[in-house]
Amino acid sequence: MNKIIKSMLMMVVGLGLLTACSDDTDSNPTVATPTKFVLNTPGAASQPIDLTNSTTVNLTCSQPDYGFPASTGYTVQVSLKSDMSDSIEIAQVFSSVNINLDAYTLASALTQLELSEGKTEQDFPLVSKVYLRLKAQMLTSTNSPVPGTEILSNVISLDKVMFEFSLPPVTVPEKLYVMGNFTDGKWDKAVEMVMVNGTTNVFWAMVYVDADGIMFNSAMAYDGNEVGYAGLNSVSGDLASQIKDNGGKIASDKPQWTLMVVSASVSGRTILYDVQFLKPEVWLMGPCIGDKDWKEQNPAGLFSVPADAKGSFESPAFTGAVPGGDGDGVRVYVKVPGYDWWKSEFIVISGKIVYRGTGGDQQRVAGSVGQKMYLNFATGTGEIK
């Protein structure tokens, strides 16, 4: 009897599980792959559209049929060609089938396309036939695209779109960062280059250039703007003959520390980088080496250079005691050709290398006879002991 009761209970539990599975399937519909997605032609498509004096351009579309009402993101692709072969996708994502595309954003995309076709800023304003289509993609609850749900609409044309040059002016970067093996190959450890005092476009840094190579950028990231060997307008300096290309990076036949000086300028809409690769010379200056005449590049003040990427530069022993505060202090610099020594000086304060950059006189740091300065440019640290 007990066996019969147990068998009946197992059958009831099994039926319950089957029912639960069936209910679960009903509440999680299968995503269908849409086959049709229509971008409607605006009623004013054949009329002149002046982007300069417009706020938005209105577009409407159907919603792709995913088999159920799905959260969908729409992006606009714009082209000067009917086959969309030169299309640019505008970054803004719309969540409605009623799309109000920012007129200036559209003009900016069209400006980029016209420049790639050989137009110059002087050719603007322009009137062009413009082709548009939409990309739709299902979104998760966190607005992330769902893989495999992308569909493109048909292509429509706007026959007479008028627009002015709509890109911001190109300027030299305010900051530059260098990344290589000496920063563990990571942008978040990149060395920030130092602006030469009195300039807005000349940067310097002590970097270790090896066979793998380095890159520099105005951001601490791979963002498409990083500069490698092909991005250099010119290469000069005592070590220039050792600099080469390695898979796009700036590499050296002889791995070594290098004083790298970057002069940035603008030609049209291109930033030019003229780079000097110089001997890695660091110098003490003035009374701390017994030089009351403050002569530049006094041999008595030349640091030794480490053989590897992680080592420290070491100064000669101080031969003169110098007070901090209002005193002479320990002064140290690299020599950037064409500029006075103090325009590229720095000091060690509280274990850190502190660069003068474009600022004024730095805090004076005391030094005693027999002490030395040690500098690690990879980590930005130093000490006097």
C-alpha cells in the first residue's frame, strides 16, 4: 500500500513540474527576427532643408517586429552616396519611432563626409543630396544592445540639404600622455608630458623607448587618437637615427631612456607632431654643485642614467649646502633645445617629482653636502638622501 501511495505522489509532483515549465515558457516569448523595417520619407524631402536655421530634422519609422513589444534603440546613418558606402553613424540613440535629429549634429556629420571627399572649409556653405537610413536594435533593461537583433531600414534621400561648416576648430592638445612597457603597457599608468614654460604647444618627458615601442595621446586611453610612428610629422635629435616603426608604435633599435620633446602645431584640420629624441640628460644647477655662476649643462651636475626601464637616475653628490625656503635650494632640469633651463625644471617634494611646467618659481628644497637626488621617471617618484 505504501508503495502505491508513493507512486501516486511522484506522479502528482511530476505533473506539477510539467505545468510549471509550460507556464514559464508562456511568460518568456521567443524573439523573432524582423524582416522589414521602414524609414518613412518626410513630406519635405524634395524641398530645401536649411540646417543652419533649423533645430531638428524629424524622421519617423515603423517598429521592427520582434514578436512582442520590445524596447528598441534607433540610430541614424548618413551618407552622400545612395549605396551608403561612406556612411557615418550618428552616436545619439533614440528610443521612439518619432526621431528628432539635431540639425547641428547632422551638419557636423555631413561636414566630415564632404571633407573626406576633398572639400575644404572655404567651399562651405554647401547644398548636397543626402541619404539616410536607420539601424534598430533591441535593448535590455539597462539599455545595452541585444546581440543578433540588429536590422537596417530602407534608404531615403533629402534632395537639397543646405549646411555650413559645422566642426569645431582644431587646436593643439592641452595635455599629452606617453605609454609603453615602462608604464607596464597601460594607459592608466601613462606618463604625463610636461609643458615647456612660456609655451602652449611644446611638451617634454623622460621616456624609455624599447624595441616594442611607445605611443602618446591627449587622453589616457586607446580612443583612436593615439599617435604612433606614422603620426609623426618629423623626427629629429641626437637619437633620431635609432627611432623606427614597430607595428605602428615608436620603437628604438637600442632600448634606452630618451628625452622626448613634442612640438604640436595645426595645419588645416590636422595636428602635426614634430618630435625630438634627445640624450636622457638630467642636470643639477647652481650652488648645490658649487657653481655660483649658474651655468647650464655644467658637467659637475650630470645625472647617471639607469640601464633599465624601472631604474632611477642618480645625481652626483652635492658639493654645496643649499637652504630651502628663500635660499638657493636644489635646482634640477632637463635641457630642451631653444629654451632656458628653468623652463623645464622640476624638484622632488615629499617623495614626488614636481614639475614647474607653465607655473612660477617652485618651492625651494634644502640639500646638504654629500647628499644625492634619485629620480624614477616611470613612477614619478624621487628622493634626496
